[in-house]
Amino acid sequence: MPILNKDMTLCISLSARPSNNGTRFHNYLYEALGLNWIYKAFAPTELSQAIAGVRGLGIRGCAVSMPYKEDVIALVDRMDASAAAIDSVNTIVNDSGVLTAYNTDYTAVAQLIERNKLDTEWSVILRGSGGMAKATVAAFRDAGFRKVTVVARNEEAGRALADLYGFEWKPSVEATLQDAAGGGAADVLVNVTPIGMAGGPDADSLAFPQKAIDAARVVFDVVALPPETPLTRAGRAAGKTVISGAEVMTIQALEQFILYTGITPTPEQVAAAEEFMRAQ
């Protein structure tokens, strides 16, 4: 990493519980490509002030994580189609004080659905109703999935999300399992809540009961910190196909890197950055 200097370009991330994932990924690529750039994670105390800082200080790029993906919409100047289509933002690019919002979460989930060859005839239970849940539900809908149940304790948010994409809402996983044929579960379980996130009150909890994991084909946890969550560990132990938040993180971070710098790293450079990110 170059010594800090006045000409260095700064990119940041904003999250309630920042991790080193993006910091390590981006900074590794900056060094590998000889860029005079640096990336730093922050936990903002006031979101509007943080975004004003992005604009006022000329910060080039800003990644946006839970729980700010929707709240930040009112603070930007332009919405790219990727963000406007789902009313959720995970990336802001600053062009001379003009802030444009994007969403690379959708791209990441869509790529992972395709990469893991998930069958569109399979049933899906998705837990969550926030900005990342919107991106994830949209990706499943656009991939051709039709049997999706959105589980959310907040009925207003959960119903709104399910209705938006023509799916069903349930208030709890237990209610969903009770209604499932024969008391079974879904083929695909997707966690898009903070359950299992390091540092949170539910860091050691499973987003789905073990019986649902045992009955599923695929376990997908969008939580990226820690790289291996209680849910992904349980999925691997049960012999299921597991898709991790770390994989989502790599794809969406790469898309962010390209938006910020205009440079597309080689697959070898991306693989090395991913390895460096995970070896923390």
C-alpha cells in the first residue's frame, strides 16, 4: 500500500457492523494494480452526515451495507437502473460531487444462482425484508423462480416485498413449515437477516431450524461476517450445497471496484484478492 499522500483517492464503506472483507479485497487490488487509492470501512453515527462527507470530501466510492440500503436513497442525486428497479442501494459513485447510486448485490446473487445451477422448479424460503432482501428476491424472480415464500416478522414490509414480486408472505419460518406439504421445508433456504452476523445479538443462532436444513437441497446465507456462519456450517455438516455471504461479497465488491476505478482486474487477481480477504 502506498504511503498516505494528498493525491490518494479514497473509497469507503458504511455499515452498522463493518467488517474487513471489503477493506482487504479493495486494498489488495489497489496494491496489485499499482493504484494510489485506499479503502476504509466506517460505522456512521449519522447517515446523512456521512453521505455529505462523501460529497464534500470528494470520496470516490461508497459501499452501503445493512441497514442503510434504503435510507440512503433520499441522499443521492441519481439512481442507476440497477438500484431504481429494486429501491435498494449498495454502491455510490461520486463524480465531481454528483452521487449516483447502484446495486451490485442483485448481480452477485443472480450470478450465484446461475453458477450453482439452482433449479427454477425448486421451492424457496427467503427470510428477510430489507434492502438486501429486495435484491435477492428480485434475482430469484428474474431467474425464473415462482415458488418463493418471503418470511418477515414485519408484516407490512414482508407483504410489500412478497406482493411486489408475486410471491407469498409468512410471519415466521415455523408458520411456513407448518403450511408446507407433509410438514416439510423448501428446497432452497435463504437468510437475508442479521441472524448469524458476528457482533450481533444473534451471532450464534441459526436462521432456520435444523429440520428445515436437513430437508433442503441448498443453504444460502447472505451474511458475510463471519465467512462461515452458523447456518453455512450447519448446511455443510448436513451435506447440502452451500452458498455463502463471502461469495456474494466477492462478486459485488468486484463490480464496485470496476465502477470506482474503471479497471477490470484479471480473474487471477480477483482470486488472489478473494483469498487475501478470507485469510483474516
